[in-house]
Amino acid sequence: MLAFKSEEQSHLQLVEREEIEDEEDLFEAIDKLTTHGINAGDVKKLQDAGIYTCNGLMMHTKKSLTGIKGLSEAKVDKICEAVEKIVNVGYITGSDALLKRKAVIRITTGSQALDELLGGGIETLSITEAFGEFRSGKTQLAHTLCVSTQLPTNMKGGNGKVAYIDTEGTFRPDRIVPIAERFGMDPGAVLDNIIYARAYTYEHQYNLLLGLAAKMAEEPFRLLIVDSVIALFRVDFTGRGELAERQQKLAQMLSRLIKIAEEFNVAVYMTNQVIADPGGGVFISDPKKPAGGHVLAHAATIRLMFRKGKGEQRVCKVFDAPNLPEAEAISFPILY
């Protein structure tokens, strides 16, 4: 799968096989339910609804499961009982939680300074949000991650494929080519390992996320990019009268993103726009804040603020993170 030049091909295939073997331990396929007395027809109904793993099934409420055509409350109860025998849904010790954190992969951003700021790179099992005004480097970093994710893990990559959901029409495959060449990779193979979709409405965007489960259950994905997460919501919902509904739909979308990250051990990188903050006060030199409000702020694990520096320099600041210092800022050259 991975896209290096031919002299390293055999080594890369070995890396790929090892990764796939490890991947099997991360989630249990939904087909396992048949060994616990669940009808194969009912399993097929779950798959048709976008549920392909037992871990993913546990992330749905019974109310949403009974909404699947052909599943009664009695059947849902039986399915939930069977899943609890396969997947541990109770408490674990702090030591076990630490062991689980060892499954986290940090994907290089291509910039040493930015990697150091992030503690090694973009993390799997979490959502990384990058916000800033136009031309601040958010989409450029997304393009770089499309390539670096395909590097083997011993080269600070993710050894996996990339899914890219584009809501603003800014994905440029021709920009992937020089980035791939910079990493010594075959551009054609790199592009083949990226699946791309252009979303036009917030409903389309959500449906694309639902359809990803089938692909991620079959192939080793390591990165999901949504560029940008808020753009279609700002178009499809207008005025204060629709604000509550917009935030509710946005929360559902973000909930789906974090479930994908945890279910398949992928990194989610989403870009966000900024809005003017007139109430910021006269003493604030740059009165802008990220769009999406508190709903988006609570959903993102790591929030990065991008702004323009001198010339082609871009400044990245850790705005919020559970394990990184908040006030640290760096400059890194925009990569092309």
C-alpha cells in the first residue's frame, strides 16, 4: 500500500503486514455477533446502517438502534447483551488506560518545530482542530498530512490511508505531487491511497461520515481530514432563529468524528473558520475567535491557532490541549 520508490518496496510490504495484524486487536468485527446467537440477517441490517464493529455498536443508544428498520426492542436488547460479552464496556484501571494510550500514533506534520510543539505530531484517537483566517496554512498542513500519514511508523508516519472530506473545494491533488517527492515517495501511489469526497450540504457531509465505517473496517486508515467542519453549517443555517438547531446538528457531526477516531484509531484533523469578535475589547490586537461556539470547543481534543507571520512564515499556537502547554507558540515555513 505505502508509496515509496521500488528499492524499498519489500520492506514496506512487511511493515504493512505487521500493522494489519496489530489492527485486528483494536476493534472487533460486527460479524462476531453471529457466534453469540445473533441472526446473520440482523447483523446485515446493522452493517446497512453503517455499523461495522462491535466497538462502534456500543457507541449507539438503544433508541437509535431501534430506529433501524427491522430491529425491534427485544432484538436490540439481545444484540446489546451479546456485544457486552465481546467488548469490555465497564471500568478499567489507570494502568490499563495507560497501556491503551500506547496504541496512539503521532503523525509528523513535516515541520520539526511544529512536531515538537505537538509532542511528536498529530495524534490518533483524538480530534485536532486548526483555526485561523484565510491563507494561514490550515489547508496546506492538511495536504502535507495526506502524504506524511502514509510514511511507515518508524519514519514518524501512520502507515495508513487518508480520507479527505472537502466542504470548500480547496483540495488540490497537484499539490500532493511535490510534497510526495519531498518525502521521497511515489506521487501516483500516494494519490491512490487518498479517498476524496466533495460535500455540498451539512447533510451530505454527515452521510459521508456514516459511509466511512465500511471502508475503515476493511482497510487501514490513519487520518480523516474535514476541511472545513463549519463552512456548510454557516451556509445552511441562517440567523439566530436557526442557531439552536445548527448547534445541535453540529454536535451530532462532531460526536460522529470522535467515535470514528476512537473506533478505528485514526487521527481526525479538521479546519475551522474564524469570526470577528467586536466585544473583544480595544486592548485585543486581533479580535477574532473560532466559529462553532462552545459545542465545537468542547469536542476538539487539541485546538491550534494559525496566523500569518513574516513572508511565508506561519505561526501556530496551542490554544487548548489536555497534555500540551497552552501559551507556547512557534513559527514554521509554509510547506510546498
